[in-house]
Amino acid sequence: MIVPYSHILILAALIFLLGLVCVLARRNLIMTLIGIEVMMNGAAIAFIASGLRWHLLEGQAFVLFIIGVAATEVSVGLAMIVGAYRRGGSGDADAYNILKW
């Protein structure tokens, strides 16, 4: 491996933390969705790096599942956001309390 394993894990952690900050700091539904996508990409980088480090293909198999879940999450999430925006007229996450008891 040309790049040290620790550097790749640091990069994956930074990308994951950027996604986490985006989820926690932003109140817009679309930005929350993008933050979740960034977090999944950080986890995928960590799985790929671990698979390359120990010469196993399981890391790449997990990344394929992450990509599938991310694609599903985007399609379902955007459909829900469009429906919520049409119903409530706002993209603010705090404006929607229809799922509360």
C-alpha cells in the first residue's frame, strides 16, 4: 500500500465527522440527507482501507451494500422530503412534528 493505513483511517474519520457536523448543525432536510450520505462515504472508505490492509474482499463487499443502501436512502428520502415540502411548505426539519405521538 502506498498510502499508510493510518492516513486513510484519519481521512475516513474526518469525512465521517464532516457528515455528522452537517447532520447536527443544519436544520434543512436536504442538508441532513447530504450529511448522512457523506457519513456513509466515510464508512465506505474505512471498509475499503481495511480490506486492502488485510487483503480481504469483505471490505469491498460491505461497500457494495453501503452503495445500495445509500442509493435507496436517497430515492426514498428525497421522495419523503418532496412530500413533506408539498404538505407543509417548508424545508425546515423542526417544522415537521407529524410523527410525534
